[in-house]
Amino acid sequence: MQRWWHILLTHSIFVSLCAGALCVQSFHLMNVPVNWHLCLSIGCFTLGGYNLYWMISTFHFSARSLLQVFFNQPLHTTLFFLGTIAGIGFILPYPNAYPWLFATVVAGCMYALPLFISHSGISLRVPGAVKTILLAVVWAIATVWVPLSANEFSWALIPLLFLRFSFIFMLNIIFDVGDAANDKQLNVRSLVTDNPIQRIHFWMGITICMYALAVVCFVWLSLEVLTGVFLLLLLWPVVVLYKKAFSKQLYHFYYLYTDGLMLCSAVATYLAGIA
């Protein structure tokens, strides 16, 4: 148990770093000054949200109440409260971000809702794709709309949103492929458990096309060509990891390599911007 706590806690911190990096990337791609307070806020909220969802999952797969789970997982509970309180502190001076933060919370609650409902014995016949889509929506709003809420609207925001959504959606598919066997055993619906392999390939292909089209539109509107090339090159490791996900992989394949693409994406576009 201690080993898994270490893995999950380490992953939650790493994912929070990735979320903050994507926020910074949004500023760089839009060519506006970075608001570090909003980037830190999203990183902290990600830390809190990750640990909260882990505790909700524990509640779902156990006979304990949610309150018992909170008391029995002190480290996760502490990180949840610390992340949430710090996130509120950083975002408090920016009221323009409140509506988008609220939208992120609502989408996140919808993502976690099936765990609460099924625990009470009620089964929601929600297509597995909804879970994958909702998570990508949460990340797109949190790492694009929230940090850029204080800036004037630009049409370049539209391809950036589609870019971020499709990028996260591709990573979600990789995670769903890796979790397929476990999800089937636990009767958890996902995009992969609900569809045959050929349809999963179709979903991935469509998302890759959406990502590439978003990059092209972004370049046409305002993005530097070199940065667009770097963004398109990220499709290569995505495809490699997607293929490898169909064979058994260790936890770090997903927690470090797959999620690590978010960090790599942010670093790559930053380097392209100063080249």
C-alpha cells in the first residue's frame, strides 16, 4: 500500500506540473505575457482534483463511506486541501477566470458522477466515450480558458482550444487502451471497453486529423511556422505510445511517458519560440 501511495502521490504532483506547463504554453502560443499566478492556480487545482478523484475512486470500489476514505487517506486528503486552498489563493485576484473555473468544476463533477451513482446501486447507461471526452473538455477549459481569461478575445483561441482538446483526447485514448482489461473486470465503461479495436483506431485517426487541422488553422491565423512544425512532430511519439499501449506496459509508461508528453509539448513550443 505504501508503494502505491508513493506512485499515486508522485503522479499527482507530476500531472500538476504538466497542467501548469500547458497553461504557460497557452500564453506562449498566444504570444501574450505569462500570468504565473493563474498557471500556478491551475497546477494547484490539478493537485487537489487528482487526489480528490483518487479518493472518490477508492470510495466507489470499497464498502467505506466517503468520509471514512478521507480520514483513512491522510496524505491524499492533505494534498487535496492544500492544492485547493492554494489554487483559490492564486486565482482570487482574477474574477474574469471565475466563470471558466466554475465550468471546469462542473465538467469535472460530471466526469466523477458515475462513481457516486453506481455506488448507490443505480447504473447509468452512459456511453464510455463520454468519460473520455469530458476529461479532455476539463483539461481544455482549465489550461486555455482559465489562464487566458484576463486577455482580450482572439480568434486564435478557437484553434488553440481544438488543439488542446484533441491532444488530451489522444492521451486519454492511450490511457483507456492500457486500462481496458482492468476496466472490464471492474465493469467500468470507457471508450475502449465499448468499442472494437477497429473503431478505436478510427477514433484515434479522427483525433489526429483534428489536431493537425487545428495546428494548420493556428499557423494560418497567428502561430509561427516553426512552432507549428514542432506541434505536428509531437504526433510521432503519440502514435508510438498508442501502438505500445496495446501490449502490457508498466505504470511508468502511462504516468511518466504518456503524461510526460504534455510537459514535452510545452517545452518544445517554448524552445521553438525562442529559436
